[in-house]
Amino acid sequence: MSRENREVRRAKPADAARIIETLVSAFVDDPFVEWVVGGRGEKARRRYFALAAERLTLPHDTVWMTDDGASVALWAPSESWQLSPLAQLMLMPRVARAVGFGRMNVVGAGVERVERGRPREPYLLLVLLGTVPEAQRQGLAAEVLGPGLQRCDAEGRLAVLDTSVADNLDFYRRYGFEVAREVELPEGPPVWSLVRPPRGA
């Protein structure tokens, strides 16, 4: 399918399987994802992406995708991270299967370092943005990124994201993001946290 025939739409829970396949293909060598799953291969990455899609983003109606699923943008509102102790307990088995039971403490410490510096005002977090390799460099990432940024502007929210790929920084700067801080993960790669103020606010 050519780019001209693709449309961007809001994803539904029924799209989860296609979204996961796209992310598995797009994030083969991503340093942060490899750190999260401990280099345990595609099965672990698939569990991580399933957790991100099915639990952290799709329930909040904040995922956009091309109609063929070649490119996806998964967002989550900041208030969705405020889980009750019971909700955290129920989520723990899925987290453990994704990151590995022996890595729970290391990954938890790294996530806590990143979360500690989050903005206090409301924001949308770009959890994952991915395009299948054969459709990259066609402008699709920018297209699926757009609706989330538009929502941030409409609601006066910050847009926030994290990346461990230095080459991504210039791409995100084109859309108004700037590096807010750099975090060193325990036994892992650096993470750059980027923030974009709402436009028109």
C-alpha cells in the first residue's frame, strides 16, 4: 500500500495484535527496549509491547495508527500512572513476564529514576512510536504523531517522551520537543527525556 492510500485513525482494542506486530518489527535493536527485557529476545519484547498496548495505552483511547498498521503512536495521559496498590499488584505478573523475574529490581529502579523527574502539570506521554522497516522514511511517523500533539495543544498539556537513541533527537526537535534531562539507567543506556509545551497556550 502506498503512502497516499494510508489514513491515520484512532486505534481500538481489537487492533492490539497488529500494533504489537508493528512494534516488534520496529524496535528490534532499540537500546531501551533491550534493557527492559534484558536481551531475552522477541518473545520478551512481544510481552513488553503487549503490556504497553493492552494495559497502558489502548484503554485510554490514546493510540493512533495508519489504517494498515504500518505506523503506530502509543500515548498515555499522566494521570493514568496513578495506580492504586491493588491495581499495581494485579499488574505485577505481566510486568515480571515482560522484564524477567530476576530483573524486576533493576528495571524498577531505572523506571523510578525516569519518573522522578516528570513534569508536575498534566501531560501526554508518548510511550512508543514505531514504523515497520519497509515503511520507514515515508513520513508515516510524523503523521501518527500528529493527533497526539494536536490533543496536547487543544487541552493545554505538555507532550513528553523518552528515547535512548541519539539519532531520534533531531526528529523530535522538528516537532517542538526539547531535551529536558538525561538519565542514566542502572546497567543500561542513557535516556533522554524530551518535553514539548502546548502550542497556542
